[in-house]
Amino acid sequence: MNQMMKQTMIGVLTFGGGAALLCILTFIHINQGNVAIPAGTVIEAILNPQDNLDHHTVRILRLPRAVMGILAGGALAVSGVVLQTVTKNPLSSSSTLGIHSGTYFAVVLSTIFFPFAMFGNGIITAFIGGVVTFLIVYLLSGAGNATPVRMVLAGMIVTFLFSSLTAVLQIFYENEVQGLFLWGSGTLVQNNWEGVQFSSPFILVSLVLLLIYAGKLNTLTLGDDVATALGQNVRSVKFITVIAAVLLTSVTVSVVGPIGFVGLVAPHIIKLIGYRSHIPLLIGSFIWGGNVLLLADVMARIIDPSFSELPVGAITALVGSPWLIWLVLRMRNDNNTEESGTIMAGKAAANISLTKIVPTLSVVILITVFVSMASGNFGFEPILTINALFGNANEFIRNFIIELRLPRSMVALFSGAILAVSGLIFQGVLRNPLADPSVIGITSGAGVGALTTMYLFSVSAVWIPVGAMAGAFVFFLFVMILGAKANFHPTTLALLGIGISAFGSAIIQILVVQADMGVASALTWLSGTTYARGWPELLQFLIWPVLLFIPILAVHIKTLDVLSLGDETAKGLGLGVTSVRFQMALLATLLAACSVAAVGSIGFVGLIAPHFARLLVGSANQKLLPVTMLIGGFLLVLADLFSRTLLAPNEIPSGILVALIGAPYFLWLMKRRSV
């Protein structure tokens, strides 16, 4: 009897309390705005509308926004429930599986090149993009054999790819996609009831279909073999429910943009209460998904009382990324698996001596720098460049090559070298071949610090590296604390990095909107670029870290070899593991921060360069250090060259080119390790 009363009470609080909270949040939400409207007027406008300005404001502007928030939040939450069940992955949602990035890319692509396909808010385009993205992630992660870690990492890779491609389109077609930046960050802004009228039939039909399939989803949780033995067509159930889940995501994206983490937070609230059967799970998730999204929009307008429209997607990421981190740690504790021994991937395929590889790489870099200096809008001009270098060209040409192209190449060279070394250190101290300043969130933290310095404190550019270092250091502390809780388990740390990076990216989105930066300039800086970089950046941000930090690292580099043997072995050899790990990781953080201050957020260099170096010279870190530096420098110089020449006179941010190379490499590395 007591148990029955307890369950009844839980049900009342979950569903009745959730519905009551939804009404309260709706009322608060409607009362927010540039013009204060008395509560009595709001109630009267809803129950007994009159033909006056206050009533029209409530019914035509504010109420549709609140209702759209409930529908979108509920749809995303229900989609999350289905994706978690079908993939058997508690971390699944439209955002963590990359579906949002795929739908967003499809909408931006169609807006530019196929505007005729954007009828009906672009629902067909968004739906196709979402389905294709899910299939890509599902297949790349191993389909039925996929593990939660592998699937989320594959989702992250696909997100990087589509985000980079979307950024390229937004930069080069700024006029065509004008207004999509705020929408692309997620916004509930509604000027009438059209969004609600358009989306509600799709959401209602999908929800009813999933409720009909609730029993089959319950059977699916028992495992594919058991479900098949019970006479269920597993493939059919998965296909229909995933289509419904992607449709829910697509219709919300087409109206309010990609809003992440609601599909992760709301279902787990209901699961933590104790519900596992899919009928209460779907209904409860819909109610609490609406609560999560409405609360996020209320918070956005409290944070920014000027009502300049903070993206609600950034607020949900601020809430959802800590939730993701908690889920990862919880899943890690439940699995209780340990990583043993060395895990350094990319072992040597050719043990080339330093006396051969260093001169070879140096010559390759010199040739690439020369080609970069000689290349521009008018093609490849080597003779003119040689004349300029030896003082035989006119002053304009000489200054153009010596004062613009040469320092830009040097900035790329030093930034790439610094990022590569940072990645090498992180992979060593964290015993994690997936570690990279961008993957584990350090670059994101440096970006937060740099933007905060530039746009909140309005100080001179001299203080930007200080801000970048401060932001990187704060995020570094998060990484180390969370990493220690996860025993620095490699794949768990990579998942934690996704959450930390998402948190930093949300703050960056808010700062960009608040600072009213131009969309193209904001995206260019956030993507990482060597554009207009020269001697000042080289001298202020890059030369002194190489002269100061690299010699220190060279002296202590052998400790990375000891750490790679595992903590217990390292302690047995007399190494102070905790102290060394902290000091070396701090050094890597400072290097990454200097690079961010100079060229913005460029990822994957610190991932690619160390592994490629291992393929050439082996796993001894004394040999890896110089080779990694040279490869990292070469990669970014090459990216800088192609960024200027591929679509000349237009320019692609170097960071985007590196991401387009690095994301597939990350996937190859993940598959090679069989995470």
C-alpha cells in the first residue's frame, strides 16, 4: 500500500507538477518583454481578448513564442528518448549524434544554392539532412555493434565536419544567409502563429506514432535478440521510430534552429525519477522538455535585460554540457573499466633517424613558405618573389611580400608548431591519443578568455593573450579535476572534452551576440585564421613561448615516456605523477593559449602532428618533440597557403581547412583504436 502511494505521489509530482511548472513558466515567459504588461492584462488577453495593443502583443507575439518553446522542447526531448533507446546509448540526442549540425548544414546549403527547396520552412531539406547525418554516424560508429563512446565520438566528428562546411558557406555567402546566424544558434523568436501552426501537426503525428510503438520500444530495451525471439521485427521498429525522432528534430530546427541538449537533459530527468516504460517516459519527457526550453529562454532574457535576443541554444548548452559531463562520469563509474598499459597510438612504421627527417622536413617547410610567399591573386610568381627577397623589386612589391606574406607564413609556422607540441604533451600526460587542445576544451577556454578580454573589458590588444591564458587555465583546471575523477581514462576524457568544449562554445556564442560582431568576422575568428596576421602577432604571442617554454620542455620531455607506462609503473620508478602531470599539462595549456591569442581557435593540429610524427620516428618523446614541431608548422603553413589560393580572391579560414582534414583523421584514429 505504501509503495502504491509512493508511486502515485511520484506520478503526481512528475506529471501534475511538471504541467503546473509549465504553466508558471509560460506565464513568466509571457510577462517578459520590452514593454511591461500587468499580469491581469495577460490573463484577460488569454481568456477574454479585446482589440487593443496590449492584448495583441500578448496573443500575437508573446504567446506564440511560449507555445513554440513548449512544442520544440517537448519534441526534442521525445526525440532524445527514442534515440537513446534505439542506439542503446544513454548519451544519445540530436546534438550529441550530430543530427543538429547535419540539418543546419542542409538548410544553409539549400538557402544558398536551392532556395526552391526551402518551401514549408525547409522541413524537407532539414529532414533529409537529419536522416543522412544519423545514418552516417550510425554506420561510422559500427551500427549494431556501436558502443556509446564510439557513437558520441563519431557524432562529434560529423559535427566538426558539418560545422566547418557550414561556416565556409556563411562566410562566403553572408548576404544570402543573413539572419541565419542567430537562428543557427537556436532562437524562439516568433512574430505570429505560423511557426506553431506549421510544426504542431508534425509533432502531434510523430508523438502519437511513438506512443503506439511504446510497447515495441519497451521490448527493444531487452536487446535485439530477445526482441526478435518475441516476434518483433527489430529493423522495422528501429526504422520507423528513428524516422519519427529525426522528423521531430527536423521540424523544430526548421522553425527555431538547432537547440542542443534538451533531448539529453529532459529524458534523464524522467529516468532518474524511476520511469523506464516508454509511455510515461515519452509523455513525461515532452512535459519536462518544454520546461527545460522555456526556462532557458526565461534565463536568456534575464541575463540580457536589453532583449537583444541571446540565442536560447547557448543557454541550453550552458545547462546541458555540465549534465553531459555528469552522465559521462556516471557511465564511467557504472562500467568501472580501467585502461592499462601504454595506449600511445600511431606507433612507428618507419624508424627514420633525426639526422635525416629533420633536414628533410626543414627543406619541405622552406619550399612551402616560399611557394606561399610567391602565391596570390595573380597566381604563382617565383621570379618576382626572389627579386623581392634580394631587393631587386620595386618598393611596393617588396613590402607586399616581405611585410605581408612572409610574416603571415611565419605566424602560421610558429602557431602550428606550438599547437602540435601542446597536443604532444596532452597525449603524454593524459595517456590519451585522442587528446588535443581543441578536443579536450582548452582551445575553447582560451577563446572565451580572449573574447571576454576584447569585448567585455574593452582593453587594448596587448591584454588579449593574458585573457586567453586566463581562460585556458580555468578550463585546464576543469579538465584536470574531471580527468582525475575519471582516472584519466582516455575515451572518457574525450567525452568530457566534448562537454567542456560545448560549455565554452556556448559562452562564446553569447559574447559574439552581445558584442554585436559581424557574422563573417565572428565566424572567421572563431574558426581560426591567419588572415592579416604579421610581425606584431609573431613577436607578441609566438616567439617568446618558443624561446621560453620549448627549452623547458626539452629538458623534461623524458617524463612523458615514463607516464606512458601507466601511473603505478611511473610511481614505482620514482616519478611524482600528480605533480608532473599538472606541470606538463599547464605548460601545454599556456602554449595553446598563446596560439589562440595569435590566430584564434584552430583545432586538430595537436592531434594530427604527434601521430604522424610517431609513424616516422617512433614513440620516444625526445625524438618526437622536434619532428612534431616541424610537422605542425608545416600543416598550418600549408593550410594558410590553400586558404589564400583555393578560392582566390576569397579566403577560407585556415582553421576550417585543418578541421576538414583533421575530422576524418580523428575518425580513422578512433576506428584504429577500436574504442
